[in-house]
Amino acid sequence: MARRITDQGLQDSLDATFNVGGTGTPGGAFDPVDAMGVSNFGTLLAGTTSIASAGSKLVKAFDAAPTRNNLTVTCVATFGTGEANFQITTVTLHNDGAAVNTGVYGGVDAQSLTKTSDFSLKITMNVTYANG
Amino acid sequence: MIAEASPREGLSLDELAELLAAAGNRVVRVDRDRNVVVVAHHVEEY
């Protein structure tokens, strides 16, 4: 199982932290990670930028803005009974908004979930930055 | 990552757990207090 922040995600973090290009708003958000994707995408690589090649996929906005506790950010998305009813192997975080396959920040692959209309699926992704 | 399944209306938690297992999902635990079936619970380090 690969769990990774992609190169694109790391670059976005640097851009946001250092306001690269000066297009951010001091004290405000900068191209934030705002959506979660479920798909049958294959292995997440450092160079992955999109899940468009996946046969089954759905990218949805977070249920609410992510929260942070110290160095851990928590992102939650819920897929309703009528959504994402396919085999889910990969869960991704995106910063290009809902219903867009690009902007892959990172995620987890090699999962084995089969979603059906018998249930809704709430997925919580925690991202922790390590110190040392 | 934590993935939690909530049953549709008319489906019990136990029935959902059986359906999930039959579909090849790994049932991590049935949380009756929260009325969910946990189907994935990993701690990932990036």
C-alpha cells in the first residue's frame, strides 16, 4: 500500500506556506485541499497529478472544512447511498475542487472496498506532518 | 484513513455487516454506538 503526498502536493504546500508568486492572501487560504476522491486508480506515484485515467471515480467536496490538531489535519467526506457504487482501491485528496480529477495532493492506494447502494461511506483521512 | 459504512434505511447494522463481508470487504468492527460498520482503519505515515 502506498500512502503518499505527491510531488504536486508538496509543491502546493510550499507555495501556500511561502506565498510563492505572491498570489495568496496574507492570513487566508491558498489553493487549499478541498475534496476527496474515490476510484479504482492504480498505484499513487510521486508524479501522480490526476486520477482521470481511472475507470471508476468520484471526487467530492469535504463535508466541512478540515480541522487541525497540532500537526495532524483531518479531512472527511461522505459518499451517499447513490454515489461511488463501485470498487474503491484508491482514496485521494485534491485541491482543484469537487468533480475534478486533477489536483491530486496525496492519498492511499491498494484498498479493497466495494461500495454499494446499501450504505453510505464516510471516509476520514488524517494527514500528519512529522517533526524530525 | 478510516472508512465507516452506515446502513441505508431499512437495513440493520448486522445485515449490512454480512453484506459487506459477502462483497469482499474487510469488516474491521461493528460500532453499535455510532451505528456504523468500520471497513478500513489504517494509520499512514507520509
